[in-house]
Amino acid sequence: MTNHHPRPCPRCGASTDSLKAFRLPLFLLFLGVAWSLRHGTVVACPRCMRRELGRLTLVNLLPANILWLVLLLPWYGVSALRTFKRGHSPSLTTGSIPGGYRDPAAPAAAPVGEAPEPWNTDPALAPYADPSRPGVFDATFLYTHRGYQRERLPVRLLRREGEVYRALVLEGSPIEPGVHPNLEVFVRPSAIHPPLVWLPPAARDNLQGWEARCDACGFDLAFVPAFEIARAQGHLQPGREPPQLMTQCPSCGGPMTLTRRALPLRFGAAITGAARRWRAATLGALGLALLLVGVAGASSERAGVAATYLATWLVGFPLGAWLSADGAARENKPWYVPLLVGVGVAVVLFALALVFFEAIFPAL
């Protein structure tokens, strides 16, 4: 008999009588002659499960290419239809739920080889952890538009994303109607407002390229976008803000200094917004180029060589733009500099491919 006892969703915290646990392919890379698959169990309520299935469908679109159509799309589609069936997944009615989640009504079992949650090893949060409420901490919410009012609300941490945490608000705010239970927000450890402080979207965006410091209280987050601060000070060109800006501290109202970050340029780094967009374009172009060369090479050698020439431009242009975008932003160079560097890298890659296929390859 199907168990309909309500259980909390590990993602949104809402109670549901239809908790689902599906074994799903999380990432599939197909290169024509080789492939790699990573799979796992996803536990969520029907709404969160459909949202996760949609995300996985988009994430695997380019890496899986042909297998996305013949394998992943039917798999995810059938799983989405299964979320509309009432009742918990059969694997959840035995007491132990895959993926580290347990029914509170089920008997406890000792975890074997389970990796600790990131907030359990965070030195800024460890002194405030409550074993009876795992993952729950108090966060300070600052409302500059309400005369610098503030309040502390409990939040449940969901996962770490870089230097911030995605969290779920557990209690509604009596001050700000927009802050309600089950609202997803971003929080960050804070020495001024321990243990956590709320990050509005503008503060999270500023973290990508700016360091903030209040001269009065030492608070290190700016709640106004850096480009709006620069525009108010007469700098009207987005992306060419001066290396230092002045604004008001959202915590005490004192003077706050924003300094552009001098971030190292490395693969996978969380650098400026322009560099992140070019990096995403590079990864997408690389996947498309691999598919193009693989399909063309399977038909004939000549088609494979021609596809390789095209791939040098397809990959070289976004690669060069990505490598130069961060430096160009820091040095306030014109917006077209990354484009010129991208063309230069594409020309170099094309020249190398030309030398190989015309001078070296025939002799092999």
C-alpha cells in the first residue's frame, strides 16, 4: 500500500504526500568515439523534481548532443510524467531515503562515508551550529529603503555556491512583506552581523568584481550596483567604472569604499561578468566544435579536416575574448578589445591547423 504520510521536501522544505526519488543521469558527455556518464539519486517534491529535470535537460543539451535526443530527453520526459502520480516513490517507504535524506518518522541510521555538509566545516558558522536544528542559522536582514531597519530571521542553508550560501527563509518578516517563509535567498558569513547576513541581488553581483569596506563599522557588502554608483558620480559608460567608488554603508550609513578586485585569471575562476559570459560561450563553442569534427570526420577525411579549420574559428574567437575580458575590464580598455584579441587567437589557431594539415599531416 502506498504511504501518503506527509514528508518535507529536502529542497524547498514544504510538506508533501508525494515525495519522489528518481535515479537520473546528472551529466552526459558524448564525443562520438567516447562518452562519460555521471548519475545519482534526486529526492524532491513533484514541483522541485520537475524544476530539476528542466535544469538537467538544458545542462546536458550540448555535452550529450546526439544522446540527448535519443536517451536523455525520453528519460527526463518519462520522469516528469511520473511526478504527477500521487504517493511517495516506493524506495522512500522503506525508511532510508537515497541521497542522504531521511524521513523524520523513520528510525535513525548511522551514515557511512557520508560527506559533511559545507556549513559544518565552515569556521565562521561552526560556533553557531545547533545539533538539534542542522543547517539552520540566524541571518541579519538589512533594509536600507526602510531607514536602515534590520532584523534577524532563521534560515535553512541549502547548498554552497562559491563564497555564498543559498538558503530558505523559515519565518516571515514583520517589517518587509516580500520576505516570507520558503523564500529562497542568498546569505554570507559576516563578522559584523554574525553568523550570516542577507545578500540582495545587487550585493551578490558586486562580489564578482568589487571589494567593499565601510570606514566606520567595517561592513563589507554594498547593496547598490557598482555601475549605478559610478553613473551617479558622472561615469556613464557601463563596464568602464573607475577602480574605486564611494557610497553609503547599508549597515550604518557611513562612508563605504568599493575597490575593483584584482582577480587572478584562471580556468573556472569566478571573475568579471563579461569574462563569465565569454567563458560560457567558449565551453558551448567547444562542445559544438567537437560534435562538428566528429560528425564530419565520420563521413570522410576531407570533411573532417575542413570541419577542423572551421572549429579553430568557432573556438578561438570566444577563447581569446574570454582570456582578455577580465584584464580589459580592470584596465578600463575599450569594449572592443576582447573582440580583437578573439580574432587574433582564432587566426593563430587557424594558422597552426593549416601548417599541420598541409605540411605535417601528409607525411604521416
